Amino acid sequence: MDLSTHQPAGGTVYRISAPVIANRSLPGGHRRIRLRAPAIARTARPGQFVNISPPLATTLLRRPLGVHRTIDGQDIEILFQSVGKGTKALGAVGEGDEIDLIGPLGNGFDLAGEPPETAVLVAGGFGLAPLYPLAAALEGKVDRTYLFAGTEEDLPMETSDSSVHLSFVDPDIKATVPEFEAVGAQCRLASLRSRPSFHKGLVTELVEKLLDGPEPLGRTKLYACGPWGMLKKTAAIAAEHELDCDVLLEERMGCGVGACMSCSVMVYGDGGRPVYARACVEGPVFDAASVVWDAK
């Protein structure tokens, strides 16, 4: 049931009482919950999020969670890890329970204009989840999409070995994410510890191997989500190769609607002067060249 709407600068935001359609457990304490929220499913853009009120008033503040997938213009899926009181309560909901949420919120990835020929998606840990709707949106619009993800723990999505060899990596490096392959992305995974089929090292090393490798890429753009250090390195690689790069910043949000300023990050404003921007309103997606990376 649509409870209320308002019209901010970025488009209509809905407050919805969304029935739980399914709640699935994943490795590493992750959960995948499907919610019936047609208004949000029809309007959410890759990189946007919803602000969810955990059930039974377990916490004062809502929890901002990225929209992982939209299904048939009716449902949305969210992925999260049950680690605190709010997310543990959310992870315990059952089919038919109703969740109060507000969305879609934030500035997502800009897909207007001419798409690149090659899209390179770079994820660190849970940063994998919000990049899926981007990969799905790019399918059929770009010539090729690559997804590189680095993790030391269980990823929030299932992994397997790919049957497709990529020329710029060793044939034994074949760990992939089937959900991304299903939307046309060629994937490889990285870890700092030895793991079968993984690249041993930083995920950004896979980006460099691709950009310096034999594959003709044409116009290329990078998209990244993950820890600050990984994003900073990805931004530096993009600058070195004179490539555009969008980053989704994983800042801790209090209110999720721009009031509390807890998610502020420093960016270059007019005239190159550093100013603060709210990740929940002006972001969470920013042009990597606009972020003051040494501010943290």
C-alpha cells in the first residue's frame, strides 16, 4: 500500500508498507529479501537505495540498504549482512510480514548519454551487491562488461568457476559470479590470501591487467563500489589512463535523507574549492575525479 509520496529534486520518493515475498539465507550471515514494492521497482535506478525501518521498533533509525535487483516492475530485492540489532531483526522476518520503507533515495549511476564501449565494474566485499543492477542495465548497451571483485570473506552472491578464459589472466584464475555472467559480464575474483581459482592480490591489479592487456577496449569507463582505499586506487588508475570513473561511496548514513550530515564527504566544488557533500543526497554515486581522496 502506498502510504505517502513527495517529490524531491531527484524524482518521486515513496513510503511503502512492503510485504515480504521471500527471505533467503546466504553464506557469511548475508540475507536476500524480496519485497513487493511496485512503485519503487518501477523507478529505482542502479546505485539508489531504500531506507528501511527494522521490524518491532528494534532501533530508532532506519537502515539504508541498496536496491540489489528489481523484478518484473513489482518487486525489489535487498542484500545485507545480519550484524547488528536492526539487521538481525530484519533478517528474521517471514513471508507475509510487512516492512516499512522509503525510496528510491540518492543519486544513482548516470546512464544518460552515449554509453562506453567497455564498462569495468570494480567491487570490494559487499560492494558487489549494488553493482549488479548496473551490470544488468548495461547489458545490450555496451560492447563488453567486466566485473572484478575482491574479498577476504564470503561474498553476498554465489560463486563458481567460469568456463570462459580471459586472455589477460592466468588460466587457473577462473572464479566468477554466475549472476553477473547471466547479464553478460565477464567476471574474476581476487583475494589477498590463497584461494582456489582466485587471483592472489588486490582486485585493482585485475583492472590494471585488463587495461594494460591485449584486449581492444575502445571507449572505457570504470564503476566502483567498496572500501575507501580500493576506491581511491581505482580512481588513480582511471586518472592515469584518462578514463571516466564513477564511485559509489559506502558511507555510514544516519537519517538517509540529508538532515543529519553524518555521511558527508569532501568533494571539489565550484572553482576547485573543497566542500562537503552528503552521500545520501548528492551521492552515493560521485564522479571519482570530484572526490577529495586524501580527506580521510
